[in-house]
Amino acid sequence: MDRRHFLLSALFPLAARHIAEAAPAMKIRQIDTVYWPKGRDSAPFWPHWTWVRITADNGVSGTGETYPVNETEAAFVHSFVARMLVGRDPRDIDRIWAECYRAFDYRITGGTEMRVLSAIDLALWDLLAKSLNTPVYRLIGGKSNPRVRLYNTCFPHKYDFHKEPDRIMRELIDSFGIKAIKIWPFDRAAQRNGNQYVTNADIDEALTPVRKLRDLFSMDIEILLEFHSNWNLPAAIRIAKALEPYKPMWLEDMLLPGNFHQYRQLAEATSLPLTIGERMAGRRPFLQLIESRAAKFVMFDVCWCGGISEARKIASMAEAHELPVAPHTAGGPLLFYASTHLATAVTNLWIQESCQRFYEHDWPLMLENPIVPKEGSVEAPEEPGFGMRIKPEAWSHPAAVARTTR
């Protein structure tokens, strides 16, 4: 067996399979979905995700989540996936994942199919852990990181990061102890220029919030730069060179995903570390990314990459190459809960994303127990499963579209 096949086949510990055998025998009885077709216009919070709930014949249920094409994802659950799941033993998480993946691969792996598989996988882990009355992190490695370090992504909330990044940073430090901030000041130029080129004037404008943060907080904070895959290689190199004096923690997703050779050229052209992977799905593209030696940090989203099952394998591959991981969490609340459990368990965690808007505004309106950062970090809930308790009125919101398959 060559090295690649070993890495792809031997990354799931046998201990977790033995733990699953301790759960009571059960069969999947019902699958529910709920989403909000009008998004933030239909609810007091920002419901840009789909929840998937799997219920077993003993009444135990688990919840998964994905985003952002909610109607399409929910339809695929009921039109195709449900018939593969109803009647199955929910403890067989790996076998269900593999069979779904092979069925979905005849379509476009990485789109709706992989997002739905991610939600199904999350729901199965939540269900299994609840049936064992234990937190998910206990099933996937235990407590490697009792507290998970956070950075803040500046979704629209109180202040505009282009104009007042210092006010955001000061509030994060004083209220939550968070000393790392992620902004995307180059996106405006990308939109103006059709993603084709960047000028000196564009760069100077985009550097304004970066300069302000460094001038006011010096090296006491970390600055992270997000690029949403907006740039071609020459523009990305030019931007990276301009950012080098400000020493950001990383440059994130500067090029479109999959361009690993070009990413390697970018990595060789700058002293700044790159993080890559937010939009990627499945361990095989991540293996190509890791072997390209372009990324210093591996980022994945458990609602997109294939769920907890696949994210653990990606994290293990990264660890084998001495690379840390940094979970992406700019989606719904379960994404953050599930990522926190995974981040608690892995032994190569660098940092995890968080969004002030979510835990200050959105989550208290829909959850009974929203996770709130303290001293720059969070802890995984000790409740069974992922430990996220949804308010009944959120699941049954009048603007939500709910559907059930038995």
C-alpha cells in the first residue's frame, strides 16, 4: 500500500467504532428539514442555513446543518437521500457516508450533494452521542484542547471594518478577550475591476483599516486577511507583497480553490503564510492541497467538506504533514457547535473562527444555550451530542418551510 492510499484509508480510529457498538440498536425512522426561504427578511435572526434532523425508532434524534442554498439542499434530502437512510442503523456512520458519497459522485461532488452529506453526517454524530449520553468530542478523540482559541470575522454588526476596525477590535478585547480579527478590505477593488487586476490606488485604499489596526494595537493583536478567492496570480502576489510589512497571521483563499500549482507559486512569492480550503469538499482535494505544500494552515467547513467524519480525516492528514487546522464557522449555529467539538478533540488546532454578530444578536433569539466567548476562547458543551438546544419557536417559526419524510 502506497503512502497516499494509507493516508486515505487509515485515519479513522477503531476506538470510535467500538464505542458506537455500545449504543442501543436502532433504525432511522424519520428525517425532517427546516429552512427560511426569505432569509433575514423572514425572521429576527439571520437564518441562512438548513437544519436536518434524523430521528431513530427509539425517539432519539440528531441535528445537522448546511448552507447556503437552502431550498435546493432540503429538496435533495427528501427526493433522494431519505430513501437511502430510512430503515438504516444510524450507528453505521462511515458506511452511510461512503455509500452516499459514491452515489453523489455521479453528480457534482462539492455542491449540493456534499453539503447535504455534511448535514447528514453531523446529524448522525449528534444522534449517536445522544444515544450514549456523551458529548461528541468524547467519541472523536476526547479533550485535547479544553478551550478553543478564537478570532472574529467582521460580519455586518455595529461598525464598518473599513472605517472603524479599531472600535470592533477594542470591543472584542474588552468584552470577550478576543485579540484576532479577520477583514476583507480588498473585495471592493476586486468587484470594481472584475477580478482582473489591482492598482496601486486600490491597494492603498484597502490597506487603510490594516494600517489603523497596526498603528493602534501594534503587534498585540492578530490581523487575518480574507480574499474570497477573488484574485488571479499576479494580482495576488502584488497584494501579498504590499501586506508583508503588516505581518498578518495569514492570507486566506486568494485564488480559486483547486489551483494548487498556482497557489504554490503564490506561496513561494511571499513571506506571508497562506490558508486555503474553506470551500473545498472531501479529503481527496485536501490531500492534493496538502501535498502541494502551498498552505501553512488548512481550513475546512464541517457543513461543506463532508461533516465531522471527513473533517477528522482532513485534520489527520494535515497533522501528518505538520500543519495546523483552522475551522471555518461563518454559517449557522450548529456549524459553530460542531466545529468546537472537533477543535476540542484534534491535536493540531491553530485557531477557530467566530462571528460577534452571531453570539451577540442571532443565537440568543433561537437557542436556549448560545455559546459566548470568554477570555478569547470557548469550551465545547458537556451536554449529550453537540449540546445545541434549539428553542421550539425557532424550529416551528411561521416563516420557516418544514418537511418530513418517513
